[in-house]
Amino acid sequence: MMTTTSLITGTPVHAAAEQELSPDGDFTRVAPATVNVTLHKGMTEQTPADAKSNNISASATKNGKQGSITADGETQDWNNDTENYNPALYGKVGYTAYDITAVAKDVTTDGIKAIGASIQASQAAGKLADNEYIKGATKVMPEQFMTTTNTTTFQNLAASDDTSEHHVWAFVETTHAKGLVTQISAPIVAALPLTNKAGNKFQTDSQLYPKNIVQKLTFSLIKHGDSPSGDGKTTFLPGVAFQLYSGKPGSGTPTGTQVTTDANGKLTVSGLTVGSYYFVEVASGDVADIDADQEGTYLMGADARNDSANKLNFTITDAGVDPTTLHADMMNYHAPDMHKTLEASDTNFNSSFTEGTLASFKTTIHTPNDIKGGKGSEIGGESYITEPYGVFQGSDTADEGLTWVRSESDFQAVEPDGTVLKEGTDYTLTDKDNGRGYDIQFIREDGKVSDTVAKYQGQEITLTYKMVVDNDAVIDKALYNTFDLAYQNHPTNIGKQHVRHIIHKVPVYTYGAKFVKKSTGLFGTGVADTKLQGAQYVVQNSDGKYFNGFADGADDDSTAEAQWVDKLSDVKEGVLTSGEDGSFEIKGLHTGDYVLHEIKAPKDYQLNTKDLKFRVEKGTYTNTVYTARDDAKTILPVTGSNERTALAVAAVTFVVVAAGAGTYVVIKKRKNAAD
């Protein structure tokens, strides 16, 4: 009797025993012609430390001890740290069976080992098809894959026939998940059929046990922040939080806990197996949530939200993945910014204006670097452009007392190098009703800003324009010009729609002054003074010009404007006259020093010999009343009279005047003229 052996994962197994019959070749065949072979896949998980160092040695296992199986074709269980292979986690594994009987000349234990080693070496070199045994195979069974029960069965394999008392088969792992499987199983070479463990019959169903070393994968992400100036420089962003999800962006399930970038802007997520994943950025630190009105230096990107626009997604398929591609660099961009001021030339009078004049405003808008989609982000080695802004517009609103008149506004939108943006091409401008301001839109019909606006991303657009301080302005009250910059850094047809706003307002004022005309009182003391009607004044400004009232000029607005003339004699409309209560006023002036010049005294009073200086500023109209006084005219004696009676007699005048809670008396002797 001749005995052959097969090698199953390095262990020799006795094959079928054939009995020699008569020399003329007559015999009765007792071995099965075909058998079924079931492969039971095992796996041993590689430790995280070994995975980090890409250690794929046989000893690189979870607890340092792999399972062992006695390869005898019988049903067995995995032991130690080896367990049933899980294709749902570690991917597709397939085997191809080759009938190499015709080229397997040496089927001794050493010969079987040599065949297995030859196939393994060719496979490691990526030249399996060139191996002499594989090339010499007379039959190749179609590749079969491990099922969810970690098995696959090759049925009806040739085992014994008239041409060969046994068939030698090589079972080769021809598919495995890249990255997840760090060491494939060694080729299994077996001479079929096999005898059972008891040695009393042939196996018609043999069980073989190949095994892999597997690992869970790690994904790393580095978070960058852009330079607001658009110079291309970046910085690492620490303290930025992310949540990993499994599934489809927008409908996935959180996996694990939030992870946060370290001082170098890096985070890692481990324990990854077959599946689809995506990162969702969580507002934290300097990064503001784009779906809320949270303040922040940087703005979350639409590419990292939990919706269909998410670009931070990756998939580990059942074919595996190259672990070096499990990396992303993500850029956060500075949020837009906006500031509103008065032009410097209009701050000379503490932001105050004379009614009818134009207040010049300047709104500076910082354009973000990703206004038309930002560069600098990549995942899995593929670069991508972030979503462009879907909303980028401004609304300028004037309080009552300020009026927007397009034809007088001198509106311009200018880039830093002096390039003037074109209305209709780079923006649209729409007047609000009743002169209450304007709206400016930078997003065109194609849903993006123009190429010119995008060219200057990271720089500033300056809007300059004027508004009329009209006759409805409330004196001493702040008249606000407000600019609202609205923006959204993703298209308006994707995901949650939340428009963020930056609102700045600048006040302007117009002031005035109130006066009361009084007598100088008893003997010039101010006591028992009298409010005087009919006094007339003109106002002179610091330039020496005289106020001549308000009148509508030749411009396009309907606001009356202050008129100033060079000569007093030209004043017609600017005369201020005291009323019955002695009061008069002037309003609608800017801050400054003015002069009150009396041109007509009240009846029986003398014209003031000196001009009166007064100040107009915030609060002078509301909280201050300036007093202007005149002396009564002197009563002269009748010329040429010989009557001395009235003047010769010394007279005593008693005047009683109430003063607070008491009373005081003024006594004055009058003497005749001769005295």
C-alpha cells in the first residue's frame, strides 16, 4: 500500500490509501470521485500599536496569541484570539481553487510544502498568474467569496478517477480587503480525497481553515484656518470639534464621541471598518456655527454640515481602502466683516450737519476668501472647492430725517486698487421706497458673485455714498444710517437655510439754539426783568456769512437748504423775531460758534451795542436757553422848560419786588436837574 500526504496550513494530513490489485490492473475503486471542500475563514485582530507601525507579522495580534487548528479536514472551532472572519466588518474575501494535479509531481509532505511556498512567493510578488503551478492548472474553479457565516464551499471537486488516484488542489486567497486585511492566508495545498480522523473511510465533505490577520483603520484630519488678507497663508486651528457619523450625509448615525483637534490642528478617529462615514463640524472656540448667529473669527463650512452638501465623507468598501488615503485637510475661512463710518471730511463738526446738506457715508465690506468657493481642502487625496456663498447682499436704511436720493448720492463700489465695480455686472442696486435707503446684491443670477468680485476675495469693497439731512430731522436726536450685511456660505438650494447678519449703524445730528429776549431789569440788575416781543436778530457763522433762511436749491431733492449770504443787507428770510413770550430759535445747524446780531430793538428799548456769541452743539436746543437783554430807553427832560416844580422837588421812589420767599425794597432819590 502506498501512502500520500497533503499539507493544510502547514500540517500534513494522510490521504486516501489505495490497494494494489492484480498485475493486469484489475481493481475495485473505493475512493470518491468528487468531494466538497468548505473553507472556514478565521481572523486575528492586529493591535492598535502594531497597526500604527504597520506591523503585519504573524505575532501582531490582539493578545499576542493566534488560534491553531489541526488540519485534518474535520470540523473544528477557532481558539485563542482567532475568531470567525466577519466580512461585514473586514470586507470581501474570495478564494479560487486550482486543480494542479498535472504539475504536482512531488506530493510528499516536503513536496506539498514546496508547492505552497512557491505559490505564496509568486502571490507576494504580485505574479500569481506566472506561477508554474497556477499556469499548469487543468481546471480552475470560479472565485467564491466568504458568506456572512464566514464560509464558502467548493462543490464536486475531482478527487479520484481512472487517470489519477488523487487530485491535488491549491486553494488561494485571490481577493481580500485592502488595508483591513494586513496578512492574507497562506495558500492551502491538499491532495484529495482525505481520510477521516478515524482512518476508516474517505471524507466526502472536508473542512479547511485559512485565517487572516486584520486591523481596524484610523482616519486623521488636520484643521487649517485661512489668512483674512487672502495671502494664501494658513494656520493650524486647535480646539475644533467634530462628530463622526456612519451612513449617508444628512441621515447618518453618530459614531463614538466628539473628537477635538490638538495644538497642531490634528485629530484622529480609530476603530474604522467597512462602511460609509462623514465628519460633521461642531461649533467651538473661534469657529462659528453657520446655522446660528454665533460670533466667531472663522465660519463653519457648508462642506462639514450634516446635509447633502457635506464633502468630508469617505467610504471603506468591502474591497478595502489604502490606509494612506484616510486623511483630510480642511480649511475654515474667516467670516465676512463690515464697518460703517462717516467720511473723514464729515467728522469736522462732530457728525453734525446743517439741514439740506449731504452726509457722506462709507461702508467697508471684507470679502471672504471663499466667496466663490474656497480652495485648500482635500479628503482621500482629492482636492475640492468649498461651496460658494449663496447670499451676499447689503441693505442700507436711513432713519426719518435722512433721505437717499440716487441722483445726489454719488454712489460707488470700489476695490482696493481703485477698480470701480459695475452696476448690473458686479452688483445690482435697488432704491427703497420713500428715500429710506437702498439694497445692494452681489449674487448674480447664476448664484455666484462675479469674477471681478471674486478676484478681490480676501480684500475690501468700499461703498461710498451720500444722504440728505432733510427738514424732518429731529433736533438733537441721533439720525441713524444702518447697513445690514447678510450672508450665507452655501447655496440657497442645499441644506438648512440660515442667513447671518452683520449690522452697523452711524448716527448723524443736526442741532439748534433757543433764545429768550428780556429787558435788563431794574437799573440793569436783571431784577424784575421783562420778556420782550419784537426784537429782531440775524445769525452769523464762523465764516462771517449771514443766515438767510432755508430754501430748496437746484438739486434733485425737495429738502430746503440753509442759505448764507455775505452781506447783512442781503438778509431777507433769515431774520429771527422774538414772540410775545420773548422766545425765538434757530435749528438745523451743525456744531459751531455763531454770532447773534440785533438789527431791531423792541419798542422803548435800546438796540444792543454788542453782538452776542453763542455755541450750537448737542443739547443746546433741548437743554439750554440763551438770554439776550436790552436796556430801556432813557427818559430825557423837556427842552427849554422853566418848570422846575417837577424836578426841584426831591422825590423818593419806592419799588417793592418779590424775591424768593422774602421782599426787598429799592429806594432812590431823584433830584431836580439843577442839582
